[in-house]
Amino acid sequence: MIFLRYSFKTVIIVELNQVMTLFTIKMNLKTFLASLFFFSIAAAALQSCHKPAIPGTYQNDQIESKQRDDFHALNAQLLQELKDNKADAMSDIMSKEMIDDHGKYRQVELVSNRLKEGEYSVLDEFYIVAKKDTAVHKLKVTNKGVNNYEYSYAVNTPEEYIVFFVPKSIPNQYMITAEFCKFDYGWKLSKLDLGEYAVNGKTGPELDKLARQRYGEHCLAVATTIAQQAGQCLRPSGTWKYPNEQAIGDLTGNLINETNKKYEFPYTVQQVSTQPWIFRVFSKTTPQGVFPQIYYISHIKLADTNAIKAENAKIQKVITKILPGVDKDNKFIYFSAFKNMPDGSGTFDHFDMIEKLR
């Protein structure tokens, strides 16, 4: 009897526990459904409050601040991963088409090398909202004076972000161009470009202006060199174009022709008793900038370094008469004295010297 009463109580307790458990499950389900309904309403309300972007092109501070912060976070990630030179690790921010492009490895490597030269920052940025089409569109920047430019692009997705990065702390500057598209799988990098933007801190149009100034001062050879540098900086990005691009090209061609008529190499330096022969003048690129490099034949034995230096000191005194204006825009002039004319077949002995101008 005692055993039976104990079993009966146990059964009652078990049944009561099952009822309570069922009641709890029903209550939790009811609470969950209520919560789900609440969050659905909240999400719908949030979406209804979010205004879709109005079609148009937004430049720099015209971009809404929160959107701009998001873009800048994306930029920071891009620049860091580019600097690390790990193209495969960048798949999280690359478009599917770019991931499949094997040419990205070389492009990422080239950009990585430039990023190691100095810190890059945003020159201009654009947020574009437009209908997808096959036409070529242009960004036209008209508030930069001599540096006004236009940039051509395709509308690949309804929303795009285009940004140009340049360094500020180094004289010889390359521009990094990045185009992001908003695909159905998120904002992804769709284009990456690299091109020469400035020489000695001056852009193509600025160099063109300086070349014209030096030509007006009768510094023909110097003007020609600067005009050639301007030509190097005309396309910092593949579809970038300055309004006066044609005029810059025409000036360069005319100056080269005039210089070739005036200077016949090898050019004998008559003002120096040893009469060295200048056979080449070109630009030397250094971390401090781009400066003149002058190659000449010396009739002195290169082993006699004291005599070579003495001869070069005399050349330095008259070089502005041979190349007027060569001292105007440069911190250094580089000289190399050769015994024989190099013919490109191998290395030739030479002695290098530098004239510090300022």
C-alpha cells in the first residue's frame, strides 16, 4: 500500500511537470512570436525612414557624412591591403570580375611599391547614383584652376564610388585610382589604376606653365626638359584628361625640335681648357626629386680623381652659359665623367659628381 501511494504521487508530480513545461513552451512561443512581430514592424519602419539616394553625382563634402565615413573606412582597408601586396587576400573587397583577372597581381604589386614611398590621402572622391547603362560618363572638375580635369567612367551599377589618392610629402607623385561598385553582394572594388601625377611637386599643367615661363626667359634646354616632364604627368589615370592636353603636347614637340637644332652632341665645352665633350643631358629621378644628369667625355684619366674634380668644378662655373636656367628649379645637378662614349653594349668606367645648388 505504501509503495502504491508513493507511485501515485510520483505519477501526479510527473504529470504536473509536463503540464507546466507545456505551459512554459506555449508562453515562450507566444513571447517569441510577439518579439518577432515587433522586430518586423521596427525593421519595416526603419526601411520606410531610410530615404533612397537621389540620382546625381556627389563630390567630396557633398557626400552625406555617414556615407562618407563608410567610404573612408573602405578606403583605409583598401590602402592597407594594397600596401601588404597580397592580392589573394583582397578577395573580400574585390568584384567577382576582378578576382578572376590574373592581371591584378602585377597591378597590386605596382601600387604596393608606391604606397611604401609615402602616405597617401584623398585628392577627390565621388559618389554616383545613376541608372545602369552602356554610355560613357564624365566627371568634370572645374574648381581647380590650371588643374581642372575630367574623368571618364562607365555606369556598371546603380551606385558607384570613385576616389583618387595622391601622396603629399614626396616630390615625385603617383596617383592611385579606385572605382567601387555596389553589387547585390556589397560594395566591391571594380577598377584599380596607377599613373604619374606630379614631378618635383608639380602636376602636368603646372609643369607646362613653368616650361612656357622658362622658354620666355630663353632657357630652351631647360624648358624642353620641363615640357617633357609635363607630358609624363598628363594621364595619372587611364581616362583622366586635362583640358589643355593637346597644347601641352604641341609645346613639347616644338621645343624638342628647336633644341635638336640648337644643340649638336657631342657638345664641346670651349670655356674649359681641357675641352670635355657633353654627349647627353637627361633627367635623373631621385627620392628628393628629378634633376639634370649630364654625361660628358673627359680627356683626363679617370684614375686621377683630383684632376677630374678640378675639371668638373670649371664645368660647373660655366654650365649655366651652356644650358641657361639649369640652376633655376633644381637643388642638384648630377655629372658623370666618362673616358669613352658608352655604346650600350656593357658598362663603361665613369666618375660621378654632384653639384649642390641650394
